[in-house]
Amino acid sequence: MDTDAITELLQETAEQVITPRFRSLNTDEVETKSGPTDLVTVADREAEEYLTARLRAAFPEALVVGEETVFAQPERARALPNAEHAFVIDPVDGTRNFVRGRDQHGVILAELRGGITTRGWIWQPQTGRAYVSERGAGVRVNGEEVVVNRPQRPPLGGSSKDALHGFDADGALSPVVASQFACCFDYPAILHGDIDFMFYTSMHPWDHLAGSLMVTENGGVSRTMDGVAYSILNRSRGLLVASDVSVWMAAHRAWPPARRGAPKA
């Protein structure tokens, strides 16, 4: 499968499995995993099965790992760094939004070669936007180069942590605002300049591999709070993604010291 064919596969998965469940979920089709806000639906599971089967058929030698598979079989994720060829699936990113009937959900897919992210895809079914990135070839949305808007203001950031909302580093940064609670929308917000940086406490590869590739291909930075570039090998907590190096440095320098150690999510 070439890059465009995989984009079409994500769109097909959403059309066949995800969107028919949108705003139509029964109570027994939503479950919790590690906590009350960590949700999984029948759409997550069926979309992962659908994508996994199609990718394995097209790439029989590749390791295919999805978020829901890893939850049931954590050892599957440990094979990723050493896999010659792998795909990492987030079948429904923004599951809480999906359950609540919000448009901010999507499908994320990353391809790795020898532990290095080489291609990434984000499909937003309700907006019709497909983001695609290839290492060394930039990032596109619906086939066109991403248009970046850089408003004249101090760097504006986002976080899913309520305690950080409103933090402005004594005027050095604009107040931190709430994320969309979906990486498939947060990363594009950085690409387009709607926000300039984003802080995450979780480091799950299905959330961040594709988006980090897109941001870095667009001139941005995706690093842990200890300054290491994000990859499948990262084990620390606390990820700061920014539109460029100067924004990353400003946000990192201004971040409250109590938060630098990456608070537990």
C-alpha cells in the first residue's frame, strides 16, 4: 500500500466502523479500562480489528500493534523498538469526545522502520481533514501543504491538566488553554498555529508518534521535559511539543518547577 492508499484505508475504516456508531452507542457498548475517564467502545475494538486485518494482509512481515491490543497484552508494545517494520494504531483517538457526541475524534496511524517513525496519518471523520506526513517530505492536509498562521502574540499553549490552565509564566507566555482531549486535533492545532505548544503527561506511542513526526517535519519540536526527542524509546513522563525551537525553549524555561518532573496523569 502506498501512502494515499493507507489514507483511504483510514477513511474506509471510519466510514464502515466508527461513524455508524457516532451518537448511536448503547450503554453496554462503552466500558472503562484503567479508570473512569479511560473509555473504550465497540467502535474502538472493531476499528482496530478492521485496520489490523487490512494492514497485515498488505504487509505480512510487519508488526501491527493497536492501543486496545496493548491494553490486553502489554508485552506487544515492548516489541516495537526492535521491530524491522511496524504499524501503531489508535483506532479512535478522543474516545471520550466520541462517547459524548463531540466531533473531536479521529484515527491515528504511524509506521516505523527500525524503531524510527517514517510515516504518519491522522484522519478526522467529522471535519473531512486528512493529515499525512512522510519523513523528509513534509506534512500535507488533504493533499495540500499545511498553511501556518502565526498570530502576533506571546506563545499560546494547551494542556489537558486542569491545574495548568491559565498559567502564563508572569507574562512570558499566553495563558495555557484546555486541549481538545484528542491528539488528532491537538497536533493539527500546532501545525496551523492555533496554539504554539502543548504539554502532555502520557507518552503512549499511538497518541504521539504520528503527530510528532508531523510537527517536526513542519519545523517544530517534540521533546520530553528532559530535552530528549520523542521516539518509541522514550520512557520518561512529560512531553512538550512546540511549533519551533524558540517556543519550546520559552515554554520549557517558564514551566513551573513543580511541573517539570512530569506530574502523574
